[in-house]
Amino acid sequence: LILLDACRENPFVRHMRRTVATRSVGRGLARVEPAAGTLVAYAARDGQIALDGDGEHSPFAAAFLRLVKVPGLEINKLFRLLHDDVMDATANRQEPYTYGALPGREDHYFLAR
């Protein structure tokens, strides 16, 4: 399980240019294709910039910190709720996204039930 809340925009994007046709230069972090049994949770969908927010934490971190304390909340459900919370908090300007999947034979929790 990898959580990535990277709020920074690439400071070099204005000065970068493509030199190879297979490379892209853009905003935000690129999409990942994790190995089987790995879940990567990004604060923002590929190509988007994660917002810092107005409080002590980013919208992603604030939602995660609230939801991770909920007993019995399965990890996949946690990230679906986190998605909705961040979309609401940012007026749909930031969409958290998960790539990959955890094994499905058992449920996964941050806290014991």
C-alpha cells in the first residue's frame, strides 16, 4: 500500500520540452501500473495537481486522517469515501485516484475490527 499526497506542481514544466516522442511533459504526476497485490492511492488523478487546502492539512490528508480512525472500515471502502470527501471539499477540482488492487481473498483494515 502506497499513499502519495504530493501537492507540488512541476516547477520546471514551463522550461521543459519533449525530446523523445514517447515522453510527455505535463502537470501533476504520471499514472502508475503497480505490481499485483499493490494499491497506490494518489491525492489526485494522473495529470492533476493536488491542492494544499486552507487548513493544517491538504484535503486528501484531512480526509484520510479522519477516515483511518473509523473502526471496521475496509481499506477499499475508505478510499471510496476519501474520494467523495475530497471531491466535495475541492468542488470537483481534485479527484483522488487509486491504481492497482489489494488481494481479494480477505478484507484489509488499518484498525482491527
